[in-house]
Amino acid sequence: MIYLDHAASTPVRREVLEAMWPYLTGEFGNPSSVHTVGESALFALDQARAAIAAHLGVRPAELIFTSGGTESDNLAVKGIVLASQRGRHIITSAIEHEAILESIDYLVRFHGATATILPVNEQGLVSPDDLAAALREDTALVTIQHANNEIGVVQDIAALAAVAGSIPFHTDAVQSAGWLPLNDLGADAITIAGHKLGTPKGVGLLYVRGGLPLEPLLHGGGQERGRRSGTENVAGAVGLSVGLTLAHTSPGPLRDLLIDGVLAAVPGAFLTGSRSARLPNHASFCFPGTSGEAVLLELERHGIVCSSGSACAAGSDEPSHVLLALGIDAAVAQTAVRFTLDGTTTSDDVSFVIERVADAVATVGGLSTR
């Protein structure tokens, strides 16, 4: 099997499992307990927090462990806006993850918030000028994704955060963590998810700049400095600290080989999103005249596992809102296929994938014209 869906989830890394194992077995204590078993768990939690903080260039007290990217996004958007004294106006982009868009929709429906949705150009990029024009006195939050999960486009977060100035700025860095530096983004809040970094599913992180007010979503025992109650996932935190600090081996040249090969081998195919402002492991295409799902299934018959879009919109058969925002026709948007590599992908893998993609598109396209 050639697995090219790392944007959806990554295999658990051996180093991560080995680091987690003691806290899944003998070191089982509750870090809030005051006895030695609990103190041992607390020590591991503190060590994990310190390692992640050092990697990100922030203070350990600014990190909140969560259950994953969705919870972190919800906590950032709802928590910052509900605690804001400025107002309840939110600025975001048209290609955000559903965890952001649905959180904003909740605040609009139940808390009187208003939202400005910034457009993107055909490359998937947000204009700093558009952001500057959207800022208001009552703007409580700007939230713009660092790297998009569907098209791999990387925003210039440092430039956008500079435009926002004193207004709190959050970025969802779930896709970029481990691939791109996060310590120079200039964001006040950053979302990370463990299962994109070689950890088991169910652990994530939210960085929130010290002093930024945050209303908690979960109330209870006051863990995580009162910002996220609930007994911490110690093993998950340890695994996340290891996964985040293990640098990915960039498959950038192989990504470019895949892009060039597919575009040359498949008439009418086109890349979605910017060619240059793109994650080093991400290639996404539309194949007009086909069905993305049918191409996906045809590739899986040959042992190639990839994706027809986001794995986070469970059960949806609607055209991708991300591709529609790029100006792609709804019918063409449903022909999208995404390939996301990792450091284990080889040039032989890429050559095989290019051949099979050409065959799959020809097969599916031929069936659709009969």
C-alpha cells in the first residue's frame, strides 16, 4: 500500500508510542492527585508542556492541552470572543476548516456576534488589504488558517497578524505543524492536533498568549489553569511533545515531481491552489470530466490510498467550500483528489502513482461518457 493521505491522519510513530507507553501502563496516576503516583504523572505532564513550549518559543503556562484540533479551534474562537471587551465582530476567510466556521456560526446565532468572511484569490490566498479594510473597532478576533487542509496553500500569517495589530489573531496550524516553523507567526493563539504529527488521535494543543482573556468551554476541576477542566491526557501530552519535536523529512522535490507528472500525464488536470505558497508534502488536483470519488476508488484498487477532499466533513457529498471559494465550478470541484506525502514516500512510489492516476482518470472519464 502507498499511503498518501497524511493530511487526514498520520501513522503513529514508534518514538511516540515508546514515550507514551509508561503512562499507559505503570505510570497511570491522575496529575491532580497529591500522592506520589499523581506527582509522577504531573511531572511527565509538566515536562511535555515545557518541551512543546521550547519548540514553539513560548512559555509553558501559555499552552492548553485539548482533545484535538476541533476542540482547540472551538476554544480559541468562542473563548476569545466571549471574553472580549472590544465587541463580538469576527474576521475569517472563506476557506477555513469547519471547526472555525461552525464555531463562528454558533456565536452569530446564539451570542449576537457578527462575521466578515474574507475572500481568497484563485490561488487561495487572503489579501492583507482586504483584512485591513475589514477591521472595525468592535473586532474581537481575526482567525485565518496557516495551511489549508484541502489545497495545501500557506498563508503569510506574520504579515496578516501585523495588519491586525492589537486585535487578537488566531491561526489553525494543524496542517503546518511539523512541516513549517510556528515560532515566528506573530499569532496570539495557535491550534495544533497530535494525529497529524504521529500521535494517536485524541490529543491537541492550543497556545494562547499570556494575558489574553479566554472564556473556558469546559467547567469543572479547573485544570489547565482553569481554561480547560478535565483530567489531562498525560500519555497523549507526552506523545504530542515527542511528535511535535520530531522534524518531518520534507518530500518537497517529490511533491513537485508528482505535480509535474500528473499535469503532464492527465489532459485537462489542474492544480488547486498556489504552486509556490504550498505545504511541502501536498498536491491537490481537479480532473474535469470525472468523479473524484470514482478516481479515488480506482486508485485504491491499485493500492494507492489518497483522498477526494477533507476527511473532516463526515458524510458530506456537497462540493468543497474551499474549492468554490477559489472560483472553481461546483461540478468540477467534485472531481478533486488530494495527495499528501511524508518522509517515507519514495520516487518509485511517485512514478507508480503518476501512472495509475493517468489510468484511473482515463478509466473513470471513459465510463462517464458512455
